[in-house]
Amino acid sequence: MTSSTDACEPRPALPFASLQQQRIAGRFGLWLFLGNEILFFGGFVIAYAQGRWTHPDAYIAASAHTDLLLGGIESLVLLISSFIASVALRSLMLDRRRTAIRLLLAVAVLGLLFLGLHGKEWSDEIHEHLLPGHGFDGSGGEQLFFFIYYVATGFHGLHVLIGVVLMAVLAQRLGQGRYSARHHPAVELSILYWHLVDGVWMLLFTLFYLVDRT
Amino acid sequence: MSDATTVDHSYLDDGNRLIDWLTTRDHKRIAILYALAIAGFFFLGGAAAVLIRIELVTPAGDLLSAEGYAKAFTIHGVIMVWFFLIPSIPATLGNFLLPLMIGARDLAFPRLNLWSWYVYVIGGLFTLATLIAGGVDTGWTFYTPYSTLYSNSYVMLAVCGVFVVGFSSIFTAINFIVSVHTLRAPGLGWFRLPLFVWALYATSLVIVLATPVLTTVLALIAFERIFGVGIFDPLIGGDPLLFQHLFWFYSHPAVYIMVLPAMGVVSELITCFARRRVFGYKFMAWSILAIAGLGFLVWGHHMFVSGQSTYASMVFSALSYLVAIPSAIKVFNWTATLHKGQISFEAPMLYALGFIGLFLFGGLTGLFLAATALDVHLTDTYFVVAHFHYIMVGGAVMAYMGGIHFWWPKITGRLYPESWARFAAILMFFGFNITFFPQYLLGMHGMPRRYHEYPPEFQVLNVLSSAGASILALSYLLPPCYLLWSLRRGKRAGRNPWRAAGLEWLSESPPPTHNFEQQPRATREAYAYDQLD
């Protein structure tokens, strides 16, 4: 009982005078972090753009080897997961705790599905000798394309994995009654992060699967 | 109720087992943790500098092999840039003072602050591992394709260390920005903030916007080493120059990450020891932001001889000259602040005046290097080495030392011995100039950097430089001795031994864990010394 009354009357964390101040600070901090993430992936985009500028034909040839169908399904999976994450946040705000837990777990499962599908793509491409380095089947420019492809999607996959862990931890903590309908900064911020991971994928999907595909 | 128990209780009394310190979320204790770790790396990087200067006493390569010398200057650069200069003022003085200066109980995210220190330590362990494994010989700039395809040293370990430590500065920067936006005391509007807070704020913006690009480029180096090919590999049509663009997109702003906080410290010291309002406060604040912004537009001046387009070089050259404008505003305004001030020459003031002189010299020689024609002659000579040491060591380290002395009474509650401190400050100024001024001359005469041997005609100036370095080393060893002595034997400092104007001096010395007994209010402009005296 005591824990539930505590949950009803949350108190602001140490340096803050009010819950609202804490929420604003948390959101602002996370947006700064997201800006930072965008610049991190921005470096890969610059590298991609420079390669595309110097080797346009090789990039067109290389992008024909990426799996449009699987990539498309992966995009759908992430988009749906982002939608579900928003609904999960909304249910928590309406104090529908059990629904929120189920939805967060669904997000985690979809994240894992994404990783599985993308792992399948990677292994197919490795079988087609598209891994940069010794034994690569294609021109130098195509190697450049696949180098960026593996590094950028690899780092994106790492972000998805972190998101999956976050969602699972949040679901477990919600089960312990940790967050209240009024005050749940960790849930809100993690879901914001998940949307960014989704957004970054949309950018990578466009660059590696869609641009000038013949 | 809880307030009543914390009144006479300083942050230093709040549990002194090791575990209390290692799990603390108090910004003041985290600042101390940072200060200790950073001091350790400073002396490690300094040891590498000692090796370099001893080797260069004679023209022949007798102490170190060419490879050993390359490893010595690489580890010197990596440690001094990423493990000392970048975190030095923000993570120690900034961490300790920012909440006090804005009248807050702590930074916005205390746990993230502690994480930042642990991440720094993990990055530091990678660097120590690099050193123990056998070192790295690429230079601190990790230029490709040498770092990716040809170097047989421990590039991966070193790159991992720098990759990891980047996150610690990003965490601190996010914490600072959010704190300044959300936790200012009532009455403390933006244009009442001390310039040190402005400087930390601008520095944090630069860190957040530049560091992720360094992270990207280090990741690309690491994967190029793993795959054996990559986008910087000219053999498959990649472009090694792309590395330089991405690297300097971070590393030029990084210069301002090092020097902006130093400028902030100097503004505090000059006003206090001239007992005057800072001249042109708003110009000072805006010029900090202007330097931070322009810093992102000038990276190409590191690449004048790289084969980039001449037109690009012209634009980068012109933009680099622009940086001189806000920098000059700052120097002129500090000087104007001194005018008709009641100046006293306590040790922090000596450091601050030293900063102005050395920064001026470093900045003016920076203009030489921004001129494309002259730069072709001076690139990769000791002129460049002297220039950036004047800014980073002459500038940033002098300000760091000045700041440590100025706030030492606040941090520890004790006064340091004044005459020893003045002696060390003066020694440092002369030692520094004797070390690095000859290097300008060496560079003008064409002595290239990064070689362990040199033609005999350069010996006199090199011996002078090494002699100066030994004076400089002594002046760095003195402060730890008398500062540690003062921890037990120093006189007790009251709340405000300098009669300084900032909010941090309203708190006890040393401050209680929660900083202020009551939420302070800002009733005056910053630096209202005319109203104070």
C-alpha cells in the first residue's frame, strides 16, 4: 500500500523544485542527446554523400543488391512499433497500467523482429560476398557503399538493441508499480528515443534501398 | 527540518569512506574526482613531453628511436587534448561552480554527472592500456590512410579510448546546458549570468554539436582496420581527405572547447582583482557565442596544403580571420576593465594577466597561419607547435591554474600560501615563454615537427626550449606541493576572502552539501563591484 501512495504523490528529484521543472529539464536534456545522435549519424550520411558524388554508377549498382522487400518489411515493423509505443505512453497517462506493460513488451518484440530480419539480410549479403574486404565481389565503389551500409546499419542495430532493453526494463518496472500516471519521465524519454531510432532507420532505408534504384 | 541539520555540515564531511566518494552524486565531489583523475593524466602527458624535450637537446636521435619518438608525441597529444585540456576547466571548476553560480542545489542530472566521470575513467583505462601495450605512433590526429592501413601500433585501443571519453564530455555538456536553462535562481536573468557561466554554456553547445562527428570518424577508422578496406582507402576509390574534413570539423571547435572556459575564468579574475565591472558585458557574452559559432566554419584552415580546392582555402582563410574580431573584443575589454581599476596582484590575477599576454601572442600568430600563402611555408613546422601551445598551454592551463587558486578557498575552506603561489605563477610565465618562443623561431627557419633528429644549426634554440621546459616543469610541480600543504596548514578562509561578487561566495567555504541554506536571489548585475565596495 505504501508504495502505491508514494506513486500517487511523486516528489521531484533532487535539484528540482517541482515536477514540472523536472519534466521540462528531462525533455530538454533528451532532445539535446537526440540532436547529438543525429549529428553522429550525420557523419555517415556525409561519408555516403561523398562516395555517391565520386562513384555514382557504383552506388546505383550496389544499391540494387540490397533487399528491398525485407527492408520494406523492417520499415513497417519499426513504424508500427513506434505507433504502439505512443499508445503505450497514452495508456500509462490514462492509468491503464497493464495495457501499457503489454504494449511496451510488444514494442520490444517488434524491435527484436527487426533485428532478426536485418540479421537475415546481412547473412544473405555475406553469402553473396558483399562484405567489404578480402573476397568482395564487385568494384571499389561498391565496396565503399557496402562499407558505409554495414557500419551505419550496424550502429543503428545497436541503437535498436538498446531500445529493446529499455522497453523490457520499463515494462518490468511498471509491473513493480514504479511509475505513476502523472509522473513517468523515464517512460516518456525512452519512447522519444525509440521514435528517433525509427526516424534514423527511415533515413538509412531511403539512402541504401530507395535512392536511384534501377 | 533537513535544512537545519545541514547548516554547519560541509560537503567534505558528508561521509569519507572511499565508497561514499565513488557513489556520490554531489557535483562538488564529482568535481574533485575529476580534478584528481585529470591531474594524474596531466603529469602522465607531461612525462611524455619531458622525453620529447630531452631527446631534442641534441641534433642526433640518441635517446629515442624515430618510432619511440612518434609514440611519445602521440601519447602526449592524445592525453593532453582529450584527457586533460578538454575536460580540465569544465569538468572540475565548471562542475563545482556552475550550480553555485546560478544558485542551484546541484546540476540538473546528478546521476548522469557521476556517469560522466566513470565514462572518463573507462576511456582513460583504454589509453593506459595503449601505453602499456606498446603505444601508438599516428600522432593525436590519427590521419588516414596511415592510421587505418599502415600503422602497426595499437591504433584500435587508442581510438577506443578517445571514442569513449567523448561521451563523458557530451554528458557533462548536456548537464550544463539544461542546468543553465532550468535551474537559475530567481532574479538571475541571462544577462546577469557571470561570464564564466556563459563560457561554459557556449562550450557545452560546441561539445554537443561537434563531439558526435568525432565519434563517427573514429568508428570509421576502427571499422576500416577491422575490414582491411574502407572509405578512407584510396585503393578502392575512397578519400583520405574526407577523414581530415570530418576530423577537423570536430577538432577545430575543440580548440574553443579548451579556450572558451579559460576566457570565462579570466573574466572572473580580472573583474575581482581590478574591482571593476567588466567592460562591455554584453559584448563579452555575445563574443563568446560568436567564437563558438565561427569555430564551426573554419576547419579547412588545417588543410591548406592537403590539396583541397584553392577557393575553399580562400573562404576558410577569410572566415578564420573573422574569429579574430570577437577574440580581440575580449582582449580589449579585459584591458579596458583594468583601466582605472584598483588592481592588486594576487596569484590568480598574475595567472589571468599571464593568460592575456600569452593568448594575445598565440592569437596573433594564428593570423599568420590563417594566411594561405604564409601557411604553406609554416605548415608542419615548429611555428604551428608554438602557436597552439601558446593558446592551449599558455592560455588554457594558465587560466586553469588561476581558477584553481581563486576558488581554492571556496573548494577547500583554506587559503593557499600567497607568496609561493605568486612565485609559481611568475615562474610559469617565464618558463613557458622560454620553452615555446624559440619554437616560433625554429619554425620560421623551417624546422619540421615530429622528427627526433634535426640539423645542428637548430641546436641553440632547441637547448633553450628544453631549458625553459625544465623551468616550466618545476612551476607545475610547485602548486600541488603547497596546495596539499594548505589543506591542513592553510589559514581558514571565510565565505568570501576576495570580496568577490559572484553568488558562489554567498555560500559557506567549503559549501554545505546542498550548497545554500536558502535559495539565493540575484539582486544585482554580475560584477557589481562599484555597489559592493
